[in-house]
Amino acid sequence: MLDFRAQNVSESDSAIVSDFLRTSLVQGGYFRVIDRTNMERILSEHSFQMTGCTDQSCAIEIGKLLNAEYMAIGSYSKIEGTLFITVNVVSVETAQIVMSERKQFKKIGNVEKIVNGFANKIAKDIYKEKIYDFTKLLEFKNSIRGNFGYFMFSGKAKDIETGSYAYNLSYRRPGILLFEYPQFYTEVETGYFLLEKSRVNSKIDFYTAALNFQYYPDISFPVDLYMKLGGGSSYGRSSIKYDALQPKKTEISIDPMVDGGIGFDTSRHYRIGIQLEVLYNYIFMKSSDLSGIKFNAGLSYNW
């Protein structure tokens, strides 16, 4: 960090307050802080003059020479008996201000308390940014996932009395189709479930294929909440016996379907991930539409 700019206060007082903040940052244990002596030595090796270097662009230039991730700049000022400390923390890589704060106080004895508050604020904001960047990097993974679920049917499928166990296999990759976009996944899913019990003597096999989109609205490391929406088609093969005296009637149909819901996921952060989903699934069958709630538990391998 650079020494604070002195405004209506002495340069020595401003330097002392700057050292207070350096000490607080080091004591917090979150950062490795370059002290003034080493900073001046490194800059002199590059023939860089720090005189008058107080603005953001100059701080970024110094940060690059020091190989630092962040630079803290600010001011220590006095207006009509009120003291002010202003601190800005700048990312050397992006040139964006990641933290900005100003405090005012009357008594000089409050300086240490104020500076400790700045150190905690800097640590909190930058640590959160580091987690976000780390997670954002990890979310660009491909994965293969296998799900085992239970399908509870309802809606217009009046003949259905019970649910069915379902099996899904899916491949997913980051982005929307061909366009990379953070926090979105495109998932191609195939599945199978079998209905064997109903009010009539029937058996229905369903093979499904769907294209799903998963959106992660927030980063909550190491478990993410996501929303899922998708659609596709089902290949249904039903054997139904409407009357005890009649033979079973076999029907085959290909019908559109949609699903959506929420889930919890760890797969963006580990090689082996775990997912739990609650989805609503609707199949637009010709005879009687089929809908229900599907509970999924899955494992994924990510690379």
C-alpha cells in the first residue's frame, strides 16, 4: 500500500496512520503486505520515482512493478476540526476499485479503532471477491452425471396410482449452447422410468431425452443452489388392459415434455460432485397428459 495523501495534516501524521493500517492488515493474517522499505528498494531498482504518486493509475503501475494483486491508496485529512480517513483498494489486474470506505472522527485517540475497522473491511471484501473468482473459474467444467430418482405422478394421468423409480444419465458443459456464459450450464439428459401399477392393468416404459439449462443465481461455496429449466421428448411404450376379457393393447407414442425445478450441487468445486434436485415434469401425452414431482439424487464426475 502507498502512504496516505496528507490534506491539511502533517506528512508525518499521515505516514503514521498509513503504518497503522499496514500493521492491522498483517496482524489480520489475510495478506502479505510489502513494507515501505522493501517497496522503495524494489521501485528504486526500476528507477521509479514515488514523489507525487497518489492517484489510482500510479498505484496500479507500482503494483505491477511489485507483482502485487491489490494496492491500497487513500488520504488522511482534516476539515474544521473533523478528521477523515479515506481508503480505496484497487485490483492491479482489472484496475477496478474493489473496496472504498471513508470514516470521520473527532478524537485522535480513535485512529487505531478506525484503522482496524478498515483492515477488517478490506479483508472481508477482498476475501469474498477471491472466493467468487475461484468459484467462477471452477464452474467451467464438463461433467457426466448419473441420477437415481423417484417420480410421484399426478395431474391428468387418472389411471396412475403410484410413482416410479427413474434413472437419468446426463452430460453437461458450461455455457449456453455455443456461447460461454458464467453461471449457466447446458445439459443433455437421457432417462428411463417404468410404470407398473395403475387402476387398470398396465405397464408403461418411458425413455426420455431433454435439453436443460441450469442457472446458478448465487455463489455459496462449497454448495451451490441452482435453478433448472428444460424440455425434450419422451418415447412411451404402453401395454394396457382395459378389460379382463380383452387382450392387452400396446401403444407407442413420442410426446413433448418439459421440466423445471431447483437443486443443490457441489460438482463445480470437486472432481466428484453430489446433486439433489426437486423437479416438476410434464409429458404431453395424446391420450392423457402425465405430470408429477420428481426427486433426484445424483453423482457426477467433473473434468
